[in-house]
Amino acid sequence: MDTPEQPQIYLITPPTIELSTFPNRLASVLDSAEIACIRLALAGSDEDTIARAADACREVAHARDVALVISNHVLLAQRLGLDGVHLDDAARSVRAARKELGADAIVGSFCGASSHDGMTAGEAGADYVAFGPVSASTLGDGTVAEKDLFQWWSEMIEVPVVAEGGLTTDLIRDLAPHTDFFGIGEEIWSQDDPAAALKVLTDAM
């Protein structure tokens, strides 16, 4: 039996970023660990703010050959030269996003804790499916994506899976055999030294 490859890190930006400091913090994290992809997960819908943040992050990411996707803004992804889009509405927009962005773009889909939505997203052409949160949180409706969902998915489904939301070292240890990516965001950005915080989490794999 082959031991599964170690999951990769999928970095998620904070909902608001300080342009004077965040690109440097991002760069130090990218230089400290191997990152598979970054998701620009900005709150709000001010196009100018999002575009400026995207430009700054894209510069840092692409200089290091790391893909950058944006949450939900399919047209902005195209206009700003990003690598794709992460959709929050389960499988609903996957097909349309794929059609708009073409075969080479990354299209990912967040499906909460629903294997059904995950399968639908995969069939519609998603490159990955994200499940979460993986620990109890007051956000959303309190539904948690349990370990057995990841276990089942990794055995039955080819589409890569991301575990995200409320990760701890214990959960990472638990889920590492069953997930392809860990979506890590607030877990490290809330710390003074995000690169060091990330190392603590990756060591748990």
C-alpha cells in the first residue's frame, strides 16, 4: 500500500488586506514553505480595492510561480490576469465559470459538507472541491465537514479535495491521509509571524 503523498498548502488571504504590509507578509510565507495555490478571498465588492489587492498579490505569487485564484469574481479573474476562480455557491456556477475562463483556468468549488454538491461540482468540471469548516464554528449554519466525508471522498472520487476552516494541528494530523490540500488562512494571518505559524501546522502533517 503506497503511503499517500503529503497534502499541499492552499493559502487563503484575509478578508481585508493592508496593501502597505500584506504583500511582504505573503512573500515571507511563500518563501518559507511550498505553496500550491493562493486564494484571494476579499470581503466586499469594491472593484477598485479588489483589483489593487489582486495586482499586489499576483506580483508576489507569480514571481514565485504560485497560482492565484479569486473568490467568485469570474470576470475580474479574467481581467486581472489571475489563474482562476474559487466559487462559494457549491456546484451552481462551475459550468458557467469554466465556459467563461476556458480549459486552462483553475475552477474550484466550495461545497460545505455536502458530498452530493461536491460530486455535482466535479461532474461540472471543477478542478477541486473544498469542504469545511472542519471544526465547529459560529459561522454559517454550524455544519461541520467530518473526517469520514474526506475519507470517503479520497477513496471514491478522483477530484482533488481541500479541507479548510478552523484547522488545528490535531485536525491536520487527522485529515492529512484523506485530503489533497489544506486551505489555510486566518489560522496563520492572525499570528505575528505567519510563516512560523504555518510551519507549526505543516509539521503536523
